[in-house]
Amino acid sequence: MRESPAFYEFFAGGGMVRAGLGEGWRCLFANDFDARKGLSYQANWGLGGELHVGDVRKVTAAQLPGVADLVWGSFPCQDLSQAGAGKGLASDRSGSFYPFWDLIRALAEEDRAPAIVAVENVCGALTSRGGADFEAICGTYAEAGYRCGALVINAELFTPQSRPRLFIIGVHERVAIDPALTSPEPLEPFHTPGLRRAVDRLPDAIRASMIWWNLPTPERRATVFADLVEDTPAGSETGEPAWHTPEETTRLLAMMTPVNRAKVSAAMRAGRRMVGGVYRRTRTDADGKKHQRAEVRFDDVAGCLRTPGGGSSRQTIMVVEGQSVRSRLISARETARLMGLPDTYVLPRRYSQAYHLTGDGVVVPVVRHLADCLFEPLIGLGATAASEPLSRRA
């Protein structure tokens, strides 16, 4: 009987990829640089010894046990995002993609090449440095003998959070691919116009190794943002946000442009509880002066969770029930729910640490969808025991 599939998880954070893969997968090794995130990982996944806290640049292939069917890497996004400094893969943070891939090469040299390598990042990776970073990533896959395909998946298909992310999934050339898993042409919604343009810009040699993954669209999401909101956050002693005073909410409303105040007015007439996500942004008005503005959305979807390191403020929620308008910062548990984590998931006690953990994570149901529709079908084709090197697999 074939062993359950195995994986390594790099830049693991609190183990959200592990949560998405589920109990049917075995984690052989996990790595993250942040010791506080490591504590959260252990709080949720135990002390089995698979977690290594430290710089990926210092990890060696000798530390990676067995053979992984899947290697996942959600490398840092700061220098690829629109809010970043534009250094891309040339930076220390986002450039950690390269030492991550050095490990893939080292595994291949030991006849332990993983069947699948998946990386995840912000969509800014498609255009950073004029597309050079996307070309470098895809070229790295091709040079290592992997056919890869890119997908842009917005988490709002699964949870009420607008969170588009780029996923590049490569399969080793020795692994058979069921034709049903690919398409001869790009398909919506996962092959966006921006992704198509990025692929079109690739050199012919790299583009020839690219795949258009044929990923089914999930069932319509049943939950809305309002379903996830807590009436009473956990407690002020941990830094959890309290409801704003009426005066604070009034000041927030005063920061809105007429069109955003009109959204609040419409929410008051909706006849149901409406929850909006509010971000404070600096905008240049018609007078040429910069002003801080509060911008709200009431489309039953939260804005993308971002960490201060990603260049954005924390999200405020506005709850409207008839003439009642309340506001506060989004709670830690609400952010976890937006990431698809169950309420049994253990969060850091401090609000700022919990927000950073979830804002840096991968949406759990997105990983599950990829596992259902790509990873598991791929490793089930002609594969034998997960502990065998690729060279000895059918």
C-alpha cells in the first residue's frame, strides 16, 4: 500500500499550507525564519521535530529527510509587492527564492527531486522589474527540468476576502501529466489578462516549457464577511481591538469622500446587518493636496489582509445595522476566519503577532483546492511509494 504523500513546507509561518493539505499528507520538514511564527506552528502542529527555525540560506539537503512529493515555498513578498521598494528578487527578502531553489537542485543531485514544486507570492511578481522576476522564476523551473504553469487565484472564491495571489506549480519532467489537468489555452478565472501578458513576454525557450493548468472553479461561496464578525473580541489585555467610541466612528466617517459616505448610507437602508472593510489611504484631491481618506467596501467581502511590513495599515471594520454605525479594528479571530482557519486554530495571544501571522499566510481552502485538483491527481499517476526517488518511479 502506498504511503500517504509527503511534503516540505518552506517559509511556513503558522503552517497554513499544512492545514490546507490536511491529514492525508505527511510533513517531513518545515522551515521559517521567524521564531514567533515557529511557536505558533508548534502550538498547532505539535513538537514532532519537523520544524526548523532559521534562515533558509543555512538549511542543507542533509537536513531534509526522505523524499517529498511536494515542496512548497511562500517566499517573502515585500520586494515584489506594489508597496515594496522595487528590488524584486535582487533583494535580501524576496531574493530568498534562490537559496530555496538551491535546495531543490541539491535534492535532485541526490536523486531526491520532488515531483512537484509550488511557490506562492503576490501578483506583483508578474510585473516586478519589468517582468524580469517572473522570467527568472519560470526560467529556474525550466533549467531544473520542471514544466511549470502559473495561476492567479483570488481567495474570495473560497472565503470572503479579496486576496489574489500568484501560484507557480512545476512538475518534474519524469512525472506523467494527465491531459485532463492541462488546457491548450489559458482559461478564466485563473489565467488573468495580467498573467497572460506576463507569459507572452517570456522568451520562447521558457514559454515552451510552460503549462496552462486546467483548474475547475469551486462551488459558489456560501459565507459573507458579516458571517465571520465577532460581537465581542477576545479581550483588551491581549491588545484585541475594542469598539470605537461614537466620536471615533464619527471622525472615521468624516474622513470619507462623498462617494464613500454614500456607500454607508446605502448600507443603512439595506434591511440587514452590513459589514464593510475600511482602509485609510493617502489620496491627492483636486486641490493637489494629500489627505488621509477612509475608503469602505460593502460588497460582503473584506479587503486583503496586509501586514505593516507589506506597506499597509490594519483593516477597520464598519458594522451597519439600520441607523446604527459601529467601527473597530478587525479582530485576530476574524482575520483567521478570513484565511479559512478553524476557530480551533491557536493564535498568538498578542493581537499584533496574530495579525502578522495571518496577514502573511496562505488561504487554507485555496491550498485544499490545489491539492484536490492538481497535486493529488499528479502524484497518483504511476507513482509508487513516496519514499522512492523519482528515477525509480514508474
